[in-house]
Amino acid sequence: MKTSKKILIKIGSNVLTLPSGAPNEERIKHIVEQVAFLKKEGHQVVLVSSGAVAAGRSKIEVPSSLDAISKRQVLASVGQIALMNLYNQYFTNHQLICSQVLITKESFSTREHYLNMTNCVEALLKCDITPIINENDVVSVTELMFTDNDEISGLVASMIQADELLILSNVDGIFTDHPSKPDALLIRDFDNEEIDLDNAISEEKSEFGRGGMLTKVNTAIKIAALGVNVSIGNGTTPNITAQLLKREAGTFFKAHFDKNKTAVKKWITNSGTFSKGKIFINKGAYNALLNNQANSLLPVGIEKIEGAFKKGDIVTILDLEGNEIGYGKASYGAEKALVLQKQHNQPALVHYNYLTIK
């Protein structure tokens, strides 16, 4: 008997677009065919799809007088319609329904936003609808933007407690050396200590996307540590999703299950880029937090505070050398924390239940 899985598939711009930047309609059609097959097998599927900006570039000429941010907004606004029309057409051919979910960093920045997003995606899946998620590039600019859709796919996979995250690029996976070298071998099962990432991974990014292979590997390592199986494979290969799920292609990152990683802690782990403040701690606090016991971050261990964070905001915890060691949800704001720092017998700034160590 086959086990039903919750599968998130991230599709990069280099998979979805032709060299001209126009959407690769045959490729999109085949991706939808693969989704239809997985759904017939009883699986739930969520897509994170790039390609809107590229699709817009193939539709219009943007005046050179526009600044870079405005150009991207215009291209995304036009391209999102073109891309979703194609998805809708091909899903309809299989008597399936898809939906568009546009997100921004604010969708994940607070626990309330996070739960609202989770509820949205879960409701769509219960209605047998395939959510197609993308960043809302029309309104997301500069510091409000995600690093790329690899980051989004990791956040969403953790959020919906996916069983599998499939990251589709235009390469076969991760190699032992730079893929251009003749002796480079494809790594089927990734072990973080087996490979020199700096030499093995090209930092090249696609012409139409923001992500590179290094981002994909870092996302895979992080999300696997949160209990999600991750595979990186070549989205231009026919029926690649089935091959990845059978571990017959690509590079596989096995999930690691940590019983101490509650849903709240998973959110906090994924919220480092949303941090509103920095907490520098002394050696005593450092030792207490890293001794694998249920210790909270107390004011007595705080040496320095940066940022105007408020109660409920995510803060980054660092040692005195500036090395990040974890993240937490602040129990009170920076103003109170500045008054209480270095004092004994004061309430925890970050309670253990809302603290995660890297």
C-alpha cells in the first residue's frame, strides 16, 4: 500500500523559461503532467514557481527611464498573469484546479502571519486544489524581498510539514567538484562533511532568477534538519519528480528528526532573516544555552543589545565575537531589555520554548 505524502516542488526560472526569457510552455505542461500523476497516486502537491519576471520580460519592453526596482515590479505584474494563465490551462486539461498564492516576507514575520499562511495552504489542499506560490514581486522590493524562491520553498516546506521538498534546477544535482570538471561525480546522498562547497558549487545564477546552487544546498541542509526530505535534481529531465522520489536521480538530503523541534521552534528557526534585533551574550550565557538543557536566555547573560525590537519580535542571539548562535522570540521589548541587562533574578528575555540554537 502506497503512503500518501505532502510534496512541495520548487521550480526555478532556468527550468521554466526559454533562452529568450519566454515561458517554456512544453516544460510547464510536462510539470503539470507530473503533478497530475502524483495527485492520482494520492499525494498532496504544492508548487513554488519562479518565472513571473521572465515571462513579463518576454511580453513587454520596459522604458529605460525606469529604475531597476520599478522595472521588476512592472515585469512581475504583467508576467504573473501570463504564467498563471499557462498553469491554469494545463491543470484544467487534467480536470484539476490550481490557485495562486502570492507572499511577502511579512507573511512569515510574525507567528500570527505564519499561522494565517499555514491555514491558507492547508485549506487549499483540503479542497484538492494545488497552490502555486510565488513571491509578490510587484510589492516586494530591496530589504523586503526573500533571497530567492529557494528560501521560500524551504520556509513553506517547513511551515506545512512537508514530507518531501523537490528543488528543480537545470543541473543534475550536487557534484564532488565543479560540474565542468571531467572528474566531477554526482553526489547521490549528501553528507555535509564529504564535500568542499566552495570548490564544488558554482555560484552562477540564472539570467532570469536570483538563486544559485549554493543557496539551494544551504536551504536543503537547513530544511532536512527540520525533518523534511530534500532532493535537488534537473527539472529539464522527463518525469524527474518520480525519479527523485524513488531516489533514482539527483542529490538527496535525508531528513533529521529532532523531537525538541516544536512547530513554534521550527518557525523561529526559519525566521532569522526577519530578526528585528541582536542580542550579544557573555560566555556564561553561551555555555548555558549550548549545554543541551532547557535553559532560557536571562538578562544577566546579555552584554549588548542592538535594534528597536518589540515584544513578540524575532531576535538574533550572538556571541561576543559576533557569531550567530541562535534565534528567539522576545518576551519583552528592547527598551525593557536595556534596563534589565546584566541583572540577576530578572524574567527571561527569550524563554526556552521560544528559543532555537543553530
